[in-house]
Amino acid sequence: MRVGRAALLILWVAILATAAGCQQQSPAHRAASTDRNKALVRRWIDEGFNQRNLAVVDDLFAEQVVVNGQVIGRDGLKQSMSRHLGGFPDLQVTIDDILAEGRKVGIWYTVQGTHRGEFEAIPPTGNQVKWVGFDLFTIEGGKIVEAHFLSDLHGLLTQLGATVSPPRARGGSRP
């Protein structure tokens, strides 16, 4: 039995289409993956900040996590968290909105706390503060491998009484 060229071409197209279909995720699988990724980020906020459990970083983040373009690793992330929790022992983070697409999860959040410990070289003021931010995470293999943090640090420092002045011009003169 001879098979014509057209039949072979149709067979190859069918094989390739089947193979491509097997590699793509079904809508239900994508939705489940997105939900898992969102839950992972929620867990970091809830356990890491609101329950003050730095150990959760080891469960959720890759060993060499990249933050804002720099490899800081888990220890660097824990140090940053410790600075915030030390400066604001009653710190509470609320996720206002969460969006996810594929491997990316973004959260818009609000933070509240009382400045009872040193933060960014500012001694405790007792001020109650509130600031907002947005974080974008990349997740691979069930771990956060990259994060971009954008926080209203200027607004926070202003609430703590810090002043920001323009840098001095080089050459000793000021405009």
C-alpha cells in the first residue's frame, strides 16, 4: 500500500499538532497554576510579615533570589524583612489587589505600623505610619526566583519626620 505525499503531509501535521497540544497547558491547569502562585505570594505576606516568621523565606524563595535586579539571596531578603519588622514591631501588610499571569504575580499592598524601633537610621518616633507599594514576583518550580519591589519610601520617611534635600552641586556652589 502506497501512501501519497499529501497523506504523509497530513499525518505529519497531525503529529505535530498533537505534540504541541500536549505541551500546552489546559485552561484548568493554567488556572490551578496561577492560583498556586498567588497563594505562595499571599503566604509570604501573611506568614513572613503579619506573623513575623522569617523562616517562611526558605520555603518560598529560591536560594539565589534576585531582587530589583541584584542577587541578594534568602539571607539578604531576611535582613530586609528584619529591618522593617524591627522598626515597626506591629507592622501589618494588607494585600489590596493581586494579579497573576503565567509565572508572574503582582500585588498592590498597604502597610501600617508604629515606629517603635530604629529604621533607616531614624530613631523611634512612636509615629503611626501607613504606606503603599507594588511587588512583582516571578515564580519557577514553586519558588519565587525574582522580585521587583516598589514602595513609597519617601512617603514613609516623611511620616517619620525625615527631610529630603537636593544633593549639593559639585564645585561648592548651590543654585
